[in-house]
Amino acid sequence: MDLKDSDTEDGKRFGEHVREEYELIPYEFDMIYEKDTFEETVEEVRKFNPLLIVPGNERGVVLATKLSHELGLLGNSIENLDAMTLKNEMHNRLAQRGLRSIKGKVVHCLDEALEFYDSENLKEVVIKPTYSAGSASVRICLNRDEMIDSINQLFDNVNYYGDEIEELLIQERINGIEYIVNTVTHKGIHRVTLIWKYNKVRTSEGAIVYDSCETVNELSLGEAEMVEYAYKVADALEIQYGPVHGEYMIDEKGPVLIEVNCRPCGGSMPAEFLDRISGQHETDSILDSYLKPNSFYDELNKGYRLYAHGTLKFFIIPKDMIVRSSPIVNIDKKLKAFHDSSLTKATYPDMFVQKTEDLNTAAGYVFLVNENKSHVDHDLNFLRDIERNTFSLILSDDAAYPKLKEDSAYLSEIMPLIEKIKKHGTGLFLTDQFTDTDDIFQIDYDKINDVNGNFDFVIVNLNKSLIDRNEADKVKIILDALLKVKNGGLIFVPKNTYQLMASGRKGIEALIKVLDYKIELPPHPIHDMIIASRLPG
């Protein structure tokens, strides 16, 4: 394993992150650490008599390729390593082979960048390290001044691995739709495993951040040509074995390479998630391309057939913040297309998170998969909606809330509603303040799961029991209450309750929507009250 930490603090953190990730693997395995010299590393690896050496991430491509060469194992030529790993050299290789490439130049200072920008009469450009991953330190610049600001900032920055940036690649910006084409290769024959379509957004600082990534189940206009181009790119790089995770863009001129990564696709996609989509996952497909040619060709002959639609939703953190809870872990499992999530903890001990500026600083991601694309699209749009309008349902700082009132004040405000509705069926009053009436069933929040059956209407009047709870706990309590209403029944949540949510009124409305309930139009003169209904069915 290549874990030579950089001298920078970011590099040390990256090394520690990798170690933590390895500890999560639920299998026994031997760990070999890279030695001080390549020769020592070769001898250490040789002791294990390996059948294959396959890189697990971008950092390992160089070492795995060199070790395979030195030990006489199946792999790709070390003569092509620069073109396989350096973002400028892969485009130089395409140009040499007569394939479309992106105009660019490696610069080491601002003056070199300005000379290239002016001499080529450029307008919009992309700036990135020549060696990195995960969109780290990638900037889109819409004009000369933005380029200057980004150049000055990035030369004081580090790449994805925490290495100091000493050179940058400036490229003409291509405007189009961005894709992933994942392939595996056996003896120079390439097979597509999955095609994904990216949705990325540009921050106000020019950084490129991931919003979502969805499978391409059927080819649309221009996408078959992109696949042919991807084969030509793999040929130009002289790929003989193993995976290529290629990123491409289609514009009015057709397909063009953004960059290739000669290793498995990232995103920590679970095998079960990929199996449900395509009937195969990365490990099997990659190993077959080396060791099982019959299986490789069987899959090749089947053609490109997907069984379900898959999407990754990446959460974009809008600002630096201290996180105390993650309510989304109590919400996402209600989604029809939910498969898994990288966010698994409901509470945190005052964890600092920074504003998202690349893949590595995303808040986390949710895997969605379903045979019905409308379910996946519906859930993706819901997650985008709460990310945009109620981010505290994803990560919450559990901020301060309004001062509590006297019990009598809460009751005086909610009693008119109770008097008006109690004659229209059996009701549940989930409350911190109890009334003298016997016409409605009253309980406090900690008895909610002891209640059997559903009700014609539910009124949620919680305040004191919410004030000291984190947002994740509040979300669970509200969801439990909402589930107690009958099909066709009504739900009422007053301001005295929803103002004690960090996500406010919109947060409660989001919980209503995730259950496929309907937010009702408020009748005049009712105000400061959420009214919803559980739709029949």
C-alpha cells in the first residue's frame, strides 16, 4: 500500500483518512507498506507471490504498474504511465494520435498563465493540478481576472493527496454534458461496464462540486459516438488490461476527453448497488478482464443492458459549520429508491466541516436505485430540495431556539383548534401541555410508540420536550407522530412546534413530503399552522 504521507498537514490527514478506510474492511488481509526504495518494495511484494497487482485508487496506479512490470505480471506498459496519470500528458497523447483533445498548457507561475491566456485569445478556462483526483483544486474561470485570482490561490494550495502544487494545467473550457464511461480491457479489447451522467455545479469561488451522478440506461443522441471515442482513447493509451474510469464531455463538436483514471470508479459504490443496476460490480469485472477471458467475453457478447436506474446524490455544504447532528439518517430510509448512505451517524461531538469545494469536502452521499426511473428522479429532486431549502435536515448545528412560554400560553393557542376539530373523528393530541377535555386522546412524546392504531387527525403540540434535543431526534419524533394518522386523515403542526426545529416550517413540510403526504392549502383565517393530509392508498 502506498501511504507515504506528504509533509503538509493536508497530506498527513489524507494518509490518516486512508488508514481509517482500510480499518472498515470487514475481511482479514495482509497489509504491505511501501518501503523507502522501490527495490525494497518489490522484494517485499515478491514474498507473497502475487497473481495480480491492481490499483485501488489513483494514487496506486503508478506503483501497481511498476510492480506488475518488475514482477512480470499482467498489466499495462510503464512506457505509458505519464499518459495514464498526468492530465496534460493524456491530452498530448490524444493529439499525437489524431484524436480530439483540449487545448492546454502547464504553467509554473502567473506570468506563464497570462502569456498562454492572452496568446490563445482565451475567455473561459479550467485550471487544475496535473496530478490529483476528486475535482480537488479544480477551478472554472469565466474571465481573465477570475483566472488570476485562482492561479494565485491554487499555488498556495495542495492537491487531493495533500502535496504542494508546483504546476497547474490551464485548459480551454469545454461547455457540454459530462459523462463517465467505465471500461475493462482484456488483451486490448475494451468492454463498457457502466455509463454515468454527471451533474456538477460551479460555486461562487469557481470550484467544481458534484451534485449527482446517474446511470445512462439507454443511449441518447451522441452517446454512442462518445463510447467509440472512449475506445479510441483507451487504444491511444495502449491499455491492455484492467479498468479505465474515463470522464468525457459532449458539446456541439462531439465527444472529448476530460481525463482518464486507470483504476476503479470512485464513490465507494457498494457491490450490491452495482449488482442491482447491471448484474456486475467492479471487483468481478476487473478480475475477469485479467483472469477469466471466457467470463469477460460472455459479458461483452451480452451487450449493454441495465436492470435498474441508479443515482448518487452528493450533499453540498453551503458554509463552514459545526455539526452536532445528521437528521437525514432518520429520513433517507423513507425514500422509495433508497439503497444506502455514507451518512450513518445521527449525532456528532461538535464536528467541524468546511464548505464544499470538491468531492472530498462533500457532506456525504446517498445511493438511490430502483427499476422505476420516476422513483429515483422523485427522490433525487426531494434531496436537492432539502439541500437547497433546509440544509439543517442533512447536517445541523442545533442552533439556539426561541424562549419557551408558559404552559397556559401554549394551551390557549391550541385549544381553539381542538374545539373545532374534535367532533370530526378520533384524534391524537401529542403534547407537552394537557387539557381537561376527554374528547381527544392525549399523550406525551415518549409514549408515541406505545400507541396502537391510527387516528382521523393528529395534532402535534411539542415545545419543552424539543428544546434540548438535537435535530436528528426531533425529526424522528415528528416522523413517528405523522405516521399515526389514518389514510385520508389530517395533521396539524403549529408554529410553537415547528419554530423549535432548526429547519423550521420547511423542515416539517419536508418530512410530510418524504412520507408522500399532501401539504394542504391553509384556509383563511388560520395562520402559523402546517396542515397536511395522508393520501389514501
